[in-house]
Amino acid sequence: MSKSRFLIVDDDITFCEVLERALVRRGYKVETAHNAEQALKRVEAFQPTHAVIDLKLGESSGLHLIKPLLEMNKMIKAVVLTGYGSIPTAVQAIKEGAVNYLAKPADVDGILAAFEKAEDTPAMEAETQAMSLKRMEWEHIQRMLEENDGNISATARSLGMHRRTLQRKLQKRPVKQ
């Protein structure tokens, strides 16, 4: 990856700056964008080989950015980052063309490893597997929590459950498939 050019797409400016500095220190060329429109402009001018895309870009989704990036540059490899990892969004990211999917917080070594792992692994079709009822509940709670910007009280209200019940459910580890 010595001649790699990275495009970082994240609405968190501080995260972009930190990741950009870390990649530049490792010898990579880096551009940043804070929304989809900026990202598409940067792809044309910069021609990145790799893209690190946040799942939640303000009010939109980074998933909608993957296909246009790939249409503009078929050689680009994309990794999607998210604060709330879920199996359905991971599957969707892979179906859209991302080579990997990471939960935040992700450091530069983890991101680079995700790209390297994708290069070492032959392309596979994303398989959808039926989730257990408990896992579906966990995924739904995580989506609602994300929609409410991490506010547990607001999430509990939108789910129609008591705040303490939601807190107990969140303290448990994610259930297996």
C-alpha cells in the first residue's frame, strides 16, 4: 500500500484530522471530506485508492456513497466505519461494494489491517442469515439508540419501555446470531 491515496469521509472533523495525521505519518497521501458532495468532488480530483467512510454522515448514510465512489473509480477500496455496528448494515455495506466494515472507535492500525485483510481474502458474496429474536431485538435497540443520538431516555420512550429496562438490556453483551 506504499502508493496508496486515502479519502476519509466523516462528519467528525476531529476524527478526520487525527486519522489524516496518522496516515500521513505512515507515508500515505490523504484528503478528507465531511459530506457526500465533498467526497465525490475529491474523488474526481484526488483519485484515491482507498476510502474510509463513516456510516452516519450528518442526516445521510455513508452506504449511499459507496456505489457512486466505485462508479467514479472502480479501483477504490472502501471500508465503512460506524459507532453502532450491526449485522444488517455490515451486510448492506458489503453488498454496496465495501471491502470491510469496522466499529468505532477504530485506530489507524485497525483501519489499515481491514484493508490488508480484504486484499488477502478472496471476494465473497454477502450471505444473509436469519437472526434470532433476541439478536433482532438487540439490533433494533441499537438502531433506535443511534437515531436518538445515544440518549437512553429518548430511546426508551420511542421503544415504549422503561429507561431502567433499556439500561439493563444495554449492559448485556450483544447476543449471538
